[in-house]
Amino acid sequence: MPDHDQRALLAREFFDRPATEVAPDLLGCVLWHDSPAGIVAARLVEVEAYRGGMDAASHAFRGPTARNAVMFGPPGHAYVYFSYGMHYCVNVVCQAPGRGEAVLLRAGAVVEGAMLARQRRYGVPAASGTDAGGTSATGGGTGGAAAGPAGPDAGNGSRGRQRELDLARGPGRLCQALAIDRSLDGAHVCAPSGPLGIGPAQVDQSQADSAAIIRTGPRVGISKAVELPWRYWIAGDGHVSGYRPSKPRSS
DNA sequence: TGCTCGATTACCT
DNA sequence: GGTAATCGAGCAA
């Protein structure tokens, strides 16, 4: 049933470049997780580049530790960490081993397995019955999902639409929707047999148009190197999370 | 050994 | 729009 061995995957060489080059190229690509419960896939609409030892905001800035060891390994592997005591965030390692560069995957639009993603996020089977994307039941596979954000909330009001946009809007939500946790730390996203993968951007005309408009700006929630415009997102896409500067802790 | 902070989110006003 | 929640990593003593 998992048709992911037929899915196109990005080559390892794709990630063997500076994170600031990989990050914009990842926009429009599809991240998927094939779990026992089913497949959920999301088209990436927002990412951030972290450049290891030369980037004070990077987890790798201070050198390798047990937590960030994966960042210093070969490119094309997932670095998953636990944040704020309750959320997971997922990165993809870039550059040759030892560099510590990675791209944080911040937000996506669920294009497959939306029903399962809703279940994970909101604990309900489905808001409305129009979604055929539950688990791997999507007949058309990735291609059929290319229609964009229309289908799932048909018949719902703006509230339902917002919920749909919020499914994977933000790094913590993305991980929750795709059931990504520390067990996937180090997973190879270029391996055909692995549970986690990233496929190339779909060459659909409407998406090609939107993917052409890539914006850059300061990264979210960091207190160091805030001036670096290493956040990349698809302009006008409702699945992009809003910019929030780092908030100093209240005493 | 203990303390502080964090690549966030959900909920309350 | 503002704030509490929550826990692991990293640093200092």
C-alpha cells in the first residue's frame, strides 16, 4: 500500500550545499512520514536556514553535543529536537559532515493524509467528510493532492478554513501533524525505504506560479543573529506562520 | 548540583 | 493581544 517507494526523493547531493541555498529550494517540496497509522505529507511553505559554527542562533554554534550530533553528520538526515518542554521541531542537515548546517522546516500545507493529521492535531476523525486523504486512501497519490487548500474544508466556514491552515502551520504543529518525534532523529530523508522523506516540488502550473514568489526575512523566535534574513517562505500562502520576534523572559 | 533559557503553542481576557 | 505551560540542554558554581 505505501506507494512511497515510487515517490521521487531529493538526492543526497541536494542537501550537500550551504543551508542558505538549500532552504529556498525546499519551498514547494513535499515532506512525508510513513507511520504505522498511515502517510501524512505536507508541501513546505516556510523554512529557516541555520549555518552551524558561523551562526550564533544555531544549535550547532557551540560545537557538537549529544543532542545535536546529527547536525554534524552527513547531509540529508533529519535533526529532531524537543523545544519548550512540549514541542518537537525538525531540521534537515546540509553541507558535508562536520559543518553543523541545517534547514528548519517551519510550516507546510498538508497535501495527503489530512484526516490523520487532523486526528493527531485536534483529536477528531474529521471535521467534514469531504476529505479522501485519510491514511493512504488517496487514490491519486501525491498528484491528486496538488489541488491545494481547497477540498478539505468544503462546506465549512472561515473557522474550518483556519483550522485547515493551522494543521501544519508552525514547526511544532508540523511535527504533530506528521507524528515526528525524537525517534526520527537521524532518519535519512533521501532513503527510499525510510519512514521519512522529502520529494521534489510538484511541477503543477498553479504551484509553479506561487513558488516563484519567495520572500526572505528575519528568523522567528531567536535572540541572536536576529538581523540575518535567513527565513524563506512562499508569499501569500496562508499556511505560513506569522513573524514573531524573540520575547525577553519576564523576571 | 542547581539554575536559566529556549528555533512554541494554546488559551484566556 | 498577552501570558502561562512545561522539560531538557547547557552553563556556572
